[in-house]
Amino acid sequence: MISLRVFPKKQGTIKVLGLKYVLNSLIRGIKKFEKCGKRLNQTREQLINVVYAQDRSLELTVTSPMPLLEVAFHSFPEMLLSGEVSQVFLEINNKGQRGLTDLRVKMSHPSFFCIGNADMLEQKAYGNDSIEEKEPITEKFSTKNRIYNSSIKDIPLPLQEGSEQSSPLAPGKTTLIPIWIRGDRIGKHMFRFLFTYGSEKNDSAMRFRSLRYSKTIQVLPSLKINAFTRPSTCGLNEFILGIEIENLQTSAEFQVAQLSSISPSWTISPVKEISSETKPKFLIAPRQTTFTYYRIKRYHLAKPIDNENESNENNENNENKNVTPEEFTSNALDKLLTGENKSQAEPSPIDLIVTNIPFTDYIIKHSENPLEGFSLNSRVQWRTNTLINNFPIISPNKHPSIFTLYNTNDVDLALYWNIPTLSRQGHHYIIGINLGVQQNPFQSQKIMKSTNRALFEQTVRERAALANSLLKNKNFKDESPLKLVIQCDDYFEHDFRNQRFCVVNVKISIKNCSWNKRIGFTLELLSSENEPGKSSLHKSTYPTVFHWTGSTYKYAILSAEEVQTYVFKACFIRPGVYEINRWRLTVNFDPEIQKDNGGPSIQHEHHENGTGMKGYVQMPNASHLITIVNK
């Protein structure tokens, strides 16, 4: 093997064509270097023919003096528990002859890392703000609702004295940058970093230089967490959240420090209030599984934020103000299909409500780095993978201009824990809980009227395939948009000797959970005698028969997100325990109703003798028992 050095005399480009050599001062030879780049497989012609890209590995660019980057990680762990957070330090050294600026890094595992500033060297990952009572604490902050490339991050250099701008890293200088690493996934991982940087003077022929770096780590199991939600019988805007936590370790005992929810519209609270006097510790022994339950309530409807400091030059962005995430996605898919607008639109920022439920005497604030950075990185990764699975025909490059990072009814959970005996801390995420009605985001009514012009450079056949994939997306199952809740006291006392009939008021509330559709429905109350599926033997064994009095049939049309409440009367003739959750709800998707969708509001029509309608038929899936006793 022969190593050769090149000493350029001036700036420019050197292209190595080959090698001339002389053997024993007698034989002269020439060896030309002919190299091919990687094979191209992007177009049909390139797949059929053998086409190679141009090779530039033998072309050398000679520039003026430039910075030269050297990096090293300090305190980088070889092993982490799943969810554990550890702080490492990135040493940045400029070995070149010019100041170093515009330092960036592209990471192979962006959800594992959060990069801080040079002035955050002493900052801890988890704050320790003391609190007196263990009550839910709410934070509120605004964030951009746009999907972004989380793998590329700017590395902030130290600030100039008396200025908020970063200064170039001078030749021969070194600085430390704090980086927090979190064990996001179990297994052995090879982290690959690509650093790029530039010179403080732009007169060089080479604008950027690059440096590759790699590290390995092993992530071991810690906790296994599952969550589920069920509608609450207390109200339309309420759910019950159940969390299963299993300790996978064989010797370490985990202490749960806090549970936090991140959502544009929902907050959480304990189902049962914990007394501040007892203050029990939330401990999970090795190989132990525990269940906890919480109540999820609607906080407010997410509204876009008007930022007066933003420029109004972009008309498309101005149109997207006061637009919900669901409406933005629907409009963007419509424009993608018809090719009406090729500009890069951006959704409005969104308010996030963070509810913290501490189990210790201190609070962990989510809205501060590195926790906010970890949360957004995990959210971006989950959202991107979900969109790739749900919309495989849409290129990921178009996701930022079509989809949003958060939808209105999204809820993310963060469970913070520590191991007191080992001084380890971490947290786990449960990403992607959605409390809304599952609905295909493509809601365009213009598909049948659109012309057959091609989308960008796509053919008519490709455009038809896109339309078919949007209209018949198997990842979105049809679901009734109406939610019904029956409310009534559980216990009544009545003197049947003086008054034969006991009449109880029963309130039924119906909500249209769709964000854009007008839905018609028919509500029919069923008595215990004509309830389907009950035999005569069952009726004789359990003679708890009651009847509905007054109107037992309602028809109405609900606008998007509208709620209607009705009061019915149930009549009882003897004491007992009765099941009053007996009704049938028929949901109508009549095209005549949908014609008014998006137009002026129409007064609701209530028909006692409404005709039968096609659509979903909903029946109760849970019991609602009331007890009637004789005084």
C-alpha cells in the first residue's frame, strides 16, 4: 500500500485522473483511475438500464484556512434502563485556523437526545420545586403544531458578552455543551452523528465541513406501561383512564414520582382524592404490577393562537389562523388531490395543557428543557410513523404541509419514576391517546367535481390511486359520531301506600362528536317489557318492570360538537332495583342533511312521528341501576 500526500499551492479544485510511475528507471506506466458512483434506481429508465451517478471521490477542493472540528463525549453511559435520563457533556474543540460557526448535527436516533445550551451545564433534568399538597398542578404553553425533522438539531455555541447572539468558536478554543440522553427503546443501539459546521468568513470555496462520529449503548427493561380509556357515565366530556404499571426488574424497587398529561383539550385528575395528611409513597416492588385510575375531563376547545409579532406576508398562513387541526388537514388533503395550491402552508400554533399529578413533595415541570424537548421528539417520531402507516401513498416530505403534530383530542402521558437505592431517574411516555371519534381526515365533497388534471407531475392514473386511497382508507374504521349519556340519581325513597306511582326524572344528553358533520338521529326509549333478548322466564324471575311516561320518541339534527339534553319520566309501581339504561339510538347520514354542512345554521326540527332512518344503531353497553325503596 502506497500513501501519497498532496500539497496545493493555491485555492481551487484538484481532480486526480490517474498515476504515472517508473519502474527501475526503465519502465514507465500510466494507471488511470476510473470510478463509478452508486447505482441510480429512482426512475423507470434507471431501473431498466444500469446507470451510475458521477463519482466525485477523487475531486479535492482547496480552500482558504477553515475551522477543523474535534468532538468527544464525556460521561457517556454504556448502559441505561428503559426511560432513564442521564446527562452527558459534548466537548467541542476547534483545531483549525478560522472561527467555527453554524454547528449542526444529524442524529440517527433523535428521540434519545435533547441538546441544551452552554449555560445549562449545572441544570438537572428533573426540577425539585417543593409543594405542600399533592394536588394536580396545571401548566400552559404554546408550541408550533407543525411536523418537523427532529433528527437535525442546531448546537448553540457560547453567547457573546452583552449580546444574545452566539459567537464563533475561536481557533484553539474548547467549549462544553450539555446533552441529555434517554433510553427510549430497549436493545443495543449504535448512535451515528453527522456534524456540519462553517467558517466565520464566507470567502472560502467550501461552505461547510462535516465530521462523523458514533457511540454505542445498551438499554435494559425497567417498567412496562399500558393505558386504556373508557367513557364515563358522569358526563359527555369525561373519560376514565386506567394505567397498568409492571416492574420488570428482579431486584430494584421503583417509586413513581409524578404523572403528567399533555393535551390541547383534556386534563386528568385522580378518581379518588388522596388525603394530604397520609401522603403514601407510590412504590412498585420487583416483578409487581399495579393499576391506577384517573378521570379525564375536557379543559377547553383548542383554539389557534394569534401571534401579533408574526409577519402577515404569507397569505396562506393568514388563512390558516382560527382553523382547527382537523380542518387544516382536510383542506390540505383536498388541495393535494386537486393540485389547487402548491405553496407550503403551515398550521397555526396550538396551546398545550399540561396537568401534573405529583406523588412526592416536589413537582416536575414539563414545560422546561430537557423534558419539553424529549416530549416533542417522541411525539414527532410517533406521529411520523403513524402517518407513514396510515397514508403510505403520500410522501413523508409532504407531511409538514398536510398534517399537524397534534389534533384537538390528542392526549399524551408521561410517567416519572426514580430508584432511590440506585439514584436513577427516568420517565416513560404513552403517546397517541385520542378521545375523539375516529374519522377519516379526508372530508372533501369536491372529489366528484374535480377535473382530471395531473397532480404536480403525476399521471391521471396515479392521481386516481391517491383519491382511492384517501376515500377507502382501511386504517379508519367507521364509527358513530354520537355519544349518549344517561344521568339520574341512584337512590330514591317513595311511599307507595299513599301514592301508587313513583315517577323519576331521567336526563339523557346526546353529543355530536364530529368536528364538521351535521348528524340526524332518532332516540327511542325501551321499556323493560319489550326489551329484546329477554325471555319470559327472566321476566318472571326478575319482576322489576317499569314504564316510560310521556314522549318516548325523539328526532333531531345536531350540528358539529353540539349537545342536546332531554328529560324523560320513568314510572315505577313497586320497590326494587331497576335497569333504566334502555334505549335505541338510530344515527342518520342522510345526504340531505350533509348538503347543509358548512352552510348557515338551521333550526333544529323535533318530530314526534319521524320516519325510520338508515345508519348506525346504538344500544347500551353498560348498566345504569337505580334503587327504589318504600318509606
